[in-house]
Amino acid sequence: MLVFAADRTFPPDLSRYRALSLEVQARDGTVVDVLTSPDGYYRLPAGPSDVSPHYVNMLVAAEDKRFWWNPGVDPLAMARAVWQLVAHGHVVSGGSTLTMQVARLLTPHRHDLAGKLLDMARAVQLTAHFSKTRILSMYLTLAPYGGNIEGVRAASEIYLQEEPDELTDAQAALLVALPRSPERLRPDRHLAAALAAARRVLLRAGKNPDFPASDMPDLERHKLPALAPHLAQRLRGEGFAGVVRTTLDARVQREIAELATQEKNFSDPRETMAALVVDNQSRKILAYLGGGDYFGPGGMVDMVRARRSPGSALKPFIYGMAMDDSLIVPDTMLQDSAADFGGYAPKNFDGGFEGMVTAAQALQESRNLPALALLRAVGARRFVAALRNAGAKLALPGDGQASLAVALGGVGISMQDLAMLYAGLADGGEVAPIAVLPNRGGRGVPVMTAGAAAELGEILRGSPLPDGVAAGDRKIAFKTGTSYGFRDAWAAGFSPDYTVVVWVGRVDGTPCPGIFGRAVAAPLMFRIFGFLPADAHAPPAVPEMQAAGLKVFGATRPDFSAGPKILFPPDGAILQVTDGAPVSLEAAGGAPPYRWVVNGKMLPAAPVGENFDWQPDGPGFAHIVVIDKNEATASEDVQMR
């Protein structure tokens, strides 16, 4: 009864066994990054199935021959150790079992008589609670190997650069020997002593102690992979430990990490790059680079998650919504000339104006004035609401109200959300969360029709290539962006199968004079596409699109004073929608009959002289357009709750 009470009062403390390093694996199991445990050790989980049978057999033979059946202590071994101590006057062999060693590794303490008695009691307790396989797993995870290296997997990968399931006899013997005196036998400091200890283990196991030098060519302390440090820290912050299998492609991740290192040698040391690669069909992240030099100034900031100004990178979504509103088609003429939008009078990047340009040309050349005119027609509030509804976490400056400045980068967005939006643009206009873990994801939300998305892809594939970039077999639709003051340089592009987003700048947000998206970020984006396999899919077919009689769209919102007016609902209204209750759309003026377009969808014709009862799909925002028989229009934005 007393033993039972003691067991319940003082259960085994497994906190060290559970305090693991974080090992980030690619989708094929390749290790791409490893962080130390919370207490500072490289401690990787391991079980008997993770290591070579040579190692397990040698370990049991050398440390605890009766491990598989003893109750945690071995009376025969203890008696032998005491007799040898009395006979020789010093310790010849220890009587500790593997289970006793595990007890000491779980709760380290002094190696005195009291500590030995505690180990014996704990060993019996561990045997009562856990299987021998679990106890062996604890040893394989916690055994000391010098410095901050614990466990056979960490030791095998750091010293031997091998997974422990592929060990030779000599390598297995070395890893059996080291925990006996981990500091005195550290192979990176005391190579001769370590090799001599390995030979003794081989002799005891009945193996040939003369192994070839090729078995242990370089026993220095090697660095573990560190190809995705920002992702590893992110996962740790989310509570992950041990082995985490991700969706990363190990080869692509390595190529991009090496590219960032190369770029660091040719750029201002204060500048860095970040990049994401997404599989468009699965929306899984194939490569995640949060920055260049992780240990450099500001290098630990994850630029995949930081919200920065996208410059012009959101313009394609303005054009897509304008297409869905029947405001433009690619050959609609837009006016690129000086204009004042209520005191806001921006210029183009080059400082000049082109006059009349097609919508396709305006987007390809990233003309500012046409984009502003379209955003005013689409509605800045509605535009921001649509992107937020799709999952993009946008940060608006000042009072948080959407304005026309959104078209030119007056909003904060993360690289992850920008990549999510572009992956949706590549996949029929339906935006869904992107994820780096196999079991993460979510439902898609359309931000534009598939026809508008296909048309935008065709336009963006015709964007002028950056200097020094040659057209290849893969046709890439892309858009660049540069934030105010040359603080952020962006390039976002997609092919049928992949989306790539690149950011270049300074983590602290200070200006980088002379860098802009097309010259700096876009060439890197094209290089990353070169790392990717060939696309298995073709670009979607581009449908025929017709604007609502608008062959020319001015730089300011058209004057509809002589045309129709929407009487109900009023612009900006918030409507309480109940199940089954339609909204009556009412117009006056112009030349009836009227046609109605809601969120780019033409509604059935209404009888002359009657209002149209529109059935909303549910809560959300709606852009309503009325068109009379002379093709004169009026529009407004409302919200349903």
C-alpha cells in the first residue's frame, strides 16, 4: 500500500523526454531545419525502429544484457559490480541497467549512493508503467553525446551525417560508446579516445575492431540543416515540437535558400529577400523563405508574415472586379492623364502620361490613373471588403477607411496573403487559404469570375519582361509593385501550376533608393520559376467578354445625370436580409426598360415599369449596376447583414 501511494504521489517525470527539438521535414521526409529544445539541446525523438539493429544489439550487449526481461534493476549485475569493487579497490564495471540510466536522464542528479538508490527505485517504477520498447525509446532520445547533443539521432546526424537506421557496425559501436563519458569521448575533440572506445564495444560484441577509415571519414561537429529558420520558429510559436512533416519541396527550398545567400553577396547588406512558392491546385506551400541572413541585422523577422505596402501588386484584382461589373474588357480605352480625385492627384511611376490606352496596356504598364478611375467605379470599400472576405488581412492607414490610395499601395498586406490571392487568380478567381501543413487549408471564396481571372492571366502573360530575362517555354503571368519611397519591391507571378511571390527590401522599412519591383524582385521570381518542374496543366481558355456598351472609360467617374438613378437601395445602405425576403431594386430616369447587374452577374429582365425583386445569396457586399436601353448606367455599393 505504501509503495502504491508513493508511486501515485511521485509519478515519473517525463518533462525532459517531451521537451524535444523541433525538426521540420519536407513532404518526402527530408530534414530542412532543426531547432534546439526549449532547454537548449539538440534532442530528436527516436525509437528502436528508427535505428540500426546493429546499434540496438550492441547497446543491450554492452549496457544491459538482461534488459528485455529484468524488472528495471539487475541483481546479478549489481552483485558483480560490488564484488569487483571489493576485489580491486575501484569501480571495474557499473551495475546500472539501461532503465536506471533512463531514470537518471529523466531527472539528472549526483552520482552518489543516494542517487543510485533513487535510480533503482525509479527504474522499477518505469518498468511498471511502460513497456521495454518505450523505455528504450527514452534512452535513445536522452542519451548524452557531448555539449548540447542528446539522443542517438542528433548524434548520428551531427557527427556522422547519417540517419541512425543506416549505421555500419563501427558507427553503431561509436554511438554506443560515447554516452559512457560524453565529454571525454567527444569525437570532435578527442578523436583517438572515441575510436578506441568504439573498438572496445566491437570486441565485446564479437565484431572485428579493425574497421575501414571510410566508416568514419569526418567526425567533426556538423551543422544540422537550417534551410527554413523562419518557418521553424513560426511552428514553434504555434506549439509544435518533435518531428513536423510539412508540404515543402526539399529541393526547391534548398535552391531558394542558396539563391538568397548568393544575392546577399551582391546587394546592400541591409537588404534581404523573402519568397513563397505555392502549388495552385492543392494550395500547399512548396517553399518558404522568410528572409536571407537569419542571424544578420533584423534577420529573425519573418517577412512572409510581415504586412507591408504592396505597391501596385493589387491592381489586377481591381481590373478583375471591373470586368465582372461589365465596366471594361481588355480593349476598352482608358484615359491616362492628369486627374484630381477630390484633392488626390497622383502621377505615374515614370512621371508621364500616355493619354488613351487599352485596359490591357494600362495593366501591363501599371498605369496609375486608369487603376484609380476603375477603383472609384468599383468602390474602394467594396474592393477592400472583397479581399478581406477572401481571407486577406489588410491593414489600412489612418482611420482605417478604404480610399483610392489602396490601388497604389496604401494598404498593408503580408506576403502570405498576397500569394494566396495570386494563387486564387491562377485558379479561376477562387481564393483559398494556403498552408504549409498537410492537414491545413480551407474553403475557397471567389473574388472574381473564372472568365475575368482567365482574361487577367492572358493580359499579365503579356507584361514586358524585366531586363536580362529571356522568354522561356513557361509562360508566366506576373505583376510587380514598388511601395512609396522604394521601401518594398515585389514581384508576384503564376503559371498554371505554381505561384511565386518575391519581396526585396529592408526589414526595418527604411527606403532602398533605386530598387523597384521590375528591376530587382521580378528577375528573382523568374529564377525561382526555373527551379520548379514543368507545368502539368495549360492556361485556362479565355472567354469572349463584353462590356456594357463601354468602349471608352474615362479617367473620372462618368456623369450619369442624364441617365438612370438607383432609388432603392441607397448607396452605402446596410440591409437586414431575412431568409427568403427579396430586395426590391428600384430605378428612375434615363430610358427604361432597365437591366440590373449585381456583382458582375446580369439578372433576368424586369417587366417595363416594375421594380425588380433581387434575392441576395446571403450576408456580404454587393455592387449593383443599372443599365437603361441607351446603355447609360448608374451603380452603388450596399451591404447585407
